[in-house]
Amino acid sequence: SVNPLRIVEGEEKVQIADQIATAITKLMGFNIRTEKGSATKGILYILLMHRNFEDFRELTEYMSELPDTVKNKISSLLINDSHLDSIIRKLTLLSMGKNQMLFDQGTKLNISEMLRKPSIILFISTLYLLKKKKNFLFQF
């Protein structure tokens, strides 16, 4: 699977968490250049720095029952009362149907093996949205 939520530990975590937060924010349809988009990216960044998640479903469950310490960290970034609910709703959609198959299910990617198989080119061409293609390729 192409799970964008897997983050390494150590020095690279800040940079990788920022890149993943950006990619997920864009994948959800937010524009990073708007106030709501940049706030969404910030919220995701804080959550990704706080702990690791196995998939979007785990992230949305965590967001539905945030600990008070995390709520306090993200409260200043929330645009309005429904902002967090909007993020949860959009993340939930990323864990359903074809998106679930893309991000959560299947065997782990082996990049060297994948590059030897032309089927990956066919797979990428089946992704109809450019942002989904970019997000898939962003993983490498």
C-alpha cells in the first residue's frame, strides 16, 4: 500500500511530517495558500508530530477523541467550530473505496521491485486526478 502516514523517527521527522501534512491537505482538496488550507496543514503537522498512525482511519478516530493536551495545541489553528469536523469528514473519505485500496490495503511497496514492473505505469494512468498522481509519486 501507499500509506502516506508512515513517518520515520529522528531528525527527518519534522521535514517528513511537514511534507506529509502538505500532501494530505492537498489530497483533501484544501488550498495550502488559503487560511483554511494552511491551518489544516498545521493541524495535521501537529498530529503527525505527536504520534504515528497506521492509516487514515486511525487518524480520524484519534481526531474524533483528541486528548486535551492535543486539543490545546491545535485550538488556535481552528478556523471555526466545524473546521475539525470538516477535516475528519474529508479524511474519512480517503479511507473508503478505491482510496482505501490505494492507501491502506495491500502489500508494502518495494520500490526497486516496482520500478522493474511496467504495471505501475498503468496504475498511475488510472488515477484520474493530477493531485492523486502527484501524491502517489510523492511517496518515492
